[in-house]
Amino acid sequence: MRARFAIAILCLCSCAAFAQSNETTQDAKVLFGWVKRPDGTKVDITGASIPIKIRKIAESWQIGKRPAFAVQKGLNTEAFTCYQNDNGPDSYFYIEGSPTDLDDLNLPSGAGVPWQWMKTGANVQSTQRVIARWRIFDTALSNTPPGQMAFTDEIADFGTYITPPQTGVLSFDVNVSIVGIVVPDGQCYLAQQFRDDRYTNGEGPFIFTWSNLFSGGGVSIGSSEDSFVFDNDPEPNGIYEWQEYDYFGGPPYEANFYARLIANGTSQELLPSGYTIVRGTLLGGGLTDLWYDDQSFLSLQGTFSPILAGAPVNIEVQSVAPTTSVLSMVFNAQVWNNKAGLTGRLDLFNFQTGQWVTWDTWQSNGVEQNRSFIVTSHPEYYVQQGTKIVKARLRVDRGAAFLGTTFRCDIDKMTWTIVR
């Protein structure tokens, strides 16, 4: 199918075409989305802060010459580039009106290491605000029938607003450190989409004045096949099919996204080192029953009282983090109540403000519920300076549909997962 690109790939961007301009930073928030943790748990990341640095690309590196980069501001010196494909403006090209494509990224040095920065690019012909959506898959399927997605084991799917300060060929450095994207085996498939900003679920029409950016000349860190998925058969639909694999005819137009990934940090689970029952009666179990998902419970009985205020079940747990420099924090809990209609709440203690903050609220339904959430802003505030203590709290209270006086609450797990 490469014949259809014969004219489009002539849209090369020479280094003389653009003047150097100042960098613009947008304080973007995730509009919708989730990430899958290494243990398989999906975590909603809606509202997470992902600042984006936008710049008009004007550097004049030669094709095949690897540019020297400094470590991005805000990262420690252990950050490293695990994938890079940027061979300078003379290597940039795009397909006119192609706002949805997918490319394979092989980053062996980044296997199992959380991403900190994700850099991509686009040719932008309009300054209208769009929703940029990124989908990351772990597995490619072969010989799937037409109309069926050829990629599975999705690792992440999220989107945010981007308002370009100007038109031209732009790069986007997205700070994804708080999100915690981890590719376990170092092989993934990245889809980038630009959509109508009126549809905040990321399913709006595609914006054809935005086109994904490619860089020919070969990947300098990591690797990528000389092919991509051109989501345009017969028209863009966000379904990346086996039949849509394509390429540009080989060098110097290798079919690889303009991209750079910086990874850093170690993911670590923190197990509770102690607990305090503020309200409720201990029926059985102990500290170690809060460590794993093993159907071994710490069990409490809650009793409603017309005299005592507050939730009938209230248990606080704490642990100690290895550092106060936390890049990302997820809290995980598995809770079962024997009655439906109860309201559960999970809180973390913010040592910066000295207050409990509620991060998750749900209604019990009589079955065990797996609750996970990500701290969407300043996870370091939830680690006490000096002692490195972290604290969490589970409260279970009467819901609107619950009319009983007693209930049972079994807790199978209460742990933190941090990236440091």
C-alpha cells in the first residue's frame, strides 16, 4: 500500500523552514484514562498532572547523527533514555491528514522501569485545541480478520487537552512520572491520536489538521521495525488492524515515530508495619493478613450507634517508605462487606497539610471489591519528612440503602505501590 504515500512523504521539514521559538509549558491534566500496574491491576489516572513542554522543532542535526541531550529538568541524575528516534529536521516527515497511527517501540534497557518523560511530535496546521490520546499495547496479534484490533494486553490508555501556541512541526514532552507506565518486557506498541476536544472521553472525531510525525534515518536507542499501522483503511476509526500495516519504501524514510522515552525509578510495594482500630470490634486476623491477596482476612464488626459519631469501621494502617522522594504512589485495598448498601472510603494522610484526604469512595455490593487509586498530584506530600512514614485509613459507614445495625468487614489487603 505504500504507493499512496508517494506525495505525502515529500512534506519534509527542512531546518531552515522554522525559526527557533521559546518553549511553552502547559499544566495538563489527564481527562480520562488508566494504566495497568505490573501486578495487573488497572488504576484510574483521571485528574493526574502531566505537564507538557511544547516546542517548535528547529535544531539542525544531520540524518543519522545522534544529538546529545541533557537530562530533563525535574529528573534526578539516574534518569536515562531507553528509546530515541530523532535524527534532526532533515529527517522529519508526515502523512498529510493522518491524526491516528501506531508504531512498535523496542526498549530493552527500559524493561520494567517506569517512564518519566514521553516525547512525540506532530505537524500542526491549526492552533485549535485538541485531545491527544495515547494507547500503549504489549502484544501484537497476527492474521486477525479485517475490522478487528490486532493489538492486545493494553498497558495504558489516557488523554489530555493540548493547545498549540503556533502551527508547524511541534514536539511534545509529556511528564508521565506520576502516571507510572511500565512496559514489563521492553516491547510495546504506541498509538497516538488527535481528536475533537468536545468529546472528553477521547472518542470524538479525528482532527485532520494534525498529523503524526516520523523521523527517518534509523532508531538510535532501542529499535523499531520499518513499518507502522496506518489507521486509514477505509477511514480512521481507532482500530489498528493487521491489514493496515504499511511502510514508506525503506531508507531514508524508515516508518518510525519521532519519539523519545526517558525512564527512571524503581517500583516497590510497601506492606503495613502496624495498624490501629479506631472504631470497630476485631473478629479475627492480624497485621500479616493485610499484606497479600490470599483470602486471609483481618475481620472487623461495625455497629451503628445513635450516640457515637463517625464510621462504625475505622482502621488506620501505616508503613515506612525507603525515601521521601516519591515519584508516583498507588494505594491498593481489597475489602469485603457482608451487607450491600454500605459506603466505603479510603483516605491517605497528607503530611504537608496535616489532614486526611479521601481518594476513593464506593458502595458495597456484598462481594469482595478490589480498590486501587493513584495519587494524582504531589505524592511526596504523603510521606512524612524525616520518619518516611506513610498512613492510610479505611472507613465503612451506613449508606442510603442500608437499614441494619451491624455488619462485617473483611480486609484482605492494604498496601502502597510507589515509584522512587
